[in-house]
Amino acid sequence: MATRETKARSGRRAGRASDNRAVYTTFIILATWVVICSAVYVWCQKEVIKTGYETSRALALHKKLLKVNRALKVEVAMLSSPERIERLAREELGMTHPTVKRKLILR
């Protein structure tokens, strides 16, 4: 009878061991899943922050370029004024208005 009790005990131990193994396996799978989900969440948050910084830099650059554009438009308007062009033609290039003799009428 001692052998039957020994076999019964070893059978129960084997049952408990397989139950424990299933619990450990389930725990390891769940823990791995939690780690993977956490890593994905952290990566997503990092990307959101990175995109926010890129957007902020792009907006700052946009404001700077708008300011430069306004300054260039003012400069173009100033440089292309007819009074300035006439003054430069007279003073720097020595041009004058044509006289009646210099006018040529084409038909």
C-alpha cells in the first residue's frame, strides 16, 4: 500500500506542477503583453511630442518668412517707384527728356 500512496502523491505533485506551469506561462504572456503595450504607448507619446516641436518650429519659420516677405514687398515698391527710376536715369545715367528734334514719328 505504500507504493499506492507514493504513486498518488507523485501524481498530485505532477498535477500541481502542470497547474503551476500553466499559471506561470499565463503570467509571463500577460507580462510580455503589458510591456509591449507600454512600449507602443511610450513610442506614440514620443512621436506626438516630436510632431508638436516640429509644428512649433514650422510656425516660427512661417512667421519669420512672412515678416521678410513684407519687408521685401516694401523694398520692391520703393525701388520700382517711377520718381526714383527717373531720378536715377537723370543723375547716374545722364538721360534727359527728348527734345522735339530728337523725336521720330513712325507711321
